[in-house]
Amino acid sequence: MKRLAITAASVVLALSGLTACSSNPTNAQIGTGVGAVAGGVLGDAVFGSTLGTIGGAAAGAYFGNQVGDNMDGNRRRR
């Protein structure tokens, strides 16, 4: 559990560092961060290993980014 907390905190800090320069984060950026944390938690719960946590975080970040990007695209079309 301690490893999961450290991994989740590291991902959140890395992503917040990447988005610190922008004043209003896009839905894609928010989705990436939320997806990475949720994927890391789920990956650790399912696989119980560091590789599972990292893989889950990567997959969650990808899917969260895609969902957020889709939401941004829908907003631009309106």
C-alpha cells in the first residue's frame, strides 16, 4: 500500500509539473492525470506488482487523455 501511495504521488507530481505553465488545463490534461492515478491504483490492486502499477498508470493515462481530448473536441465543435 505504501508503494502505491508513493507511485500515485509521483505520477501526480510529474503531471502537475508538466501542466504548471498553463493557466487553464484542458480536459485532455485532466484526463491524463486522473486516468494515470486510477490506472495505477487498479493495476496495483489487480496485479500486486510494480510492473502492474506502472502498466496500469500508463494505460489509464492514455485512455484518460483520449477521453479528455474527445471532450475538448466536442467543446470546440459547439
